[in-house]
Amino acid sequence: MNLQQKAEMLGETIFLGVPVKDFEKGGRELLIYLLNAGLNPDSRVVDIGCGVLRGGYWLIHFLDPGCYCGIEPDTERLAIGTRTILEPEILEAKRPRFDTNPHFDTSVFGEKFNFFLAYSVWTHASKSQIQTMLTRSYATRKTAACFSPPTCRRAGHTRTIKATSGTGRVTSRTYPAAFIIASDG
């Protein structure tokens, strides 16, 4: 059974938190966005709001062992991802790490990340959760943050965020709520 078929089967009985239609394609697109932003197999990625691992599935397969971290406060969705979506042998070989903190505090991993992926979280997380994501995170000097791809853009929705880069410099910018951000700190 392929990934799309798994999602469709699961989606018949439970809500996955993401559309089942094009489940596989949507996850692959997240990987492609990050590859275009410079993702390499040894990049450190934190997937904020990783859910059932629609994007995480592809990232975990691509990244070197131990390079993927995911935060998902909904333990049932995370369990679906780790027990049903992701293959057991990949889970064992790639050693992804997960946390369920509701504040999306990436510092729990004690990692310096190259990429922060927050797909749909960006449009419904509180301002304080976004602040926590960005200010408590360990970032490398060159960090890319990807928040909801342009295909999800909603007119008129913007967020102003202040973030510290790996150099300690504070920046404040206003971004569309659904936009990819890739910066070098």
C-alpha cells in the first residue's frame, strides 16, 4: 500500500488534520520547497506542528539519521504518523525525534537547526506561540524558515514577527500568513 492509499484509508475513519486528497503530493511539495531553499541530507530540520507526518514522511526519508525533529501537541495525530504513515524500519534507521509541547518550543531538542518548517501552524498559532518558536529556537547562522507555501495564501492575512538570528541580531518583519521565508540570518 502506498502513502496516498494509507492516507485515504485512514481518512475514511478519522480526521488527519490535513486534506486527504493529494496527501502524498502535498508532502512531496514541502520537501521540494526546502530543497529549493538549500536543504541537504545533513541539514537539521525541525517540523513545527508535524501532525501525521505528511511532510515529515518525505523529510525523514531524505535526511541523514537524527537530522529530523518534529513537534506535535496532538499526541493522537503524532501516533498515527509514527505508527501508520512512517514505516517501522525507517523510524528505526533514521531516528527522528519528537516532542509534544504545546508551546512549539524547539529548544527541547538542544539542537541548532538549519530549517524550521511550520506549514499550517503559522496561520492558526497564537502570536506568543510564534514568538516562542522563533526566539527560543537554537538557530545556525544560516537558517531558513518555511511557513505555509504560497499555494495556501489567504489575502490580507499578515503577521509581524521578531526573531533572533544565529548572530543574536533581532529582526522584525511582516510576512503574509502563508508564505515561504528563507533567510541567511
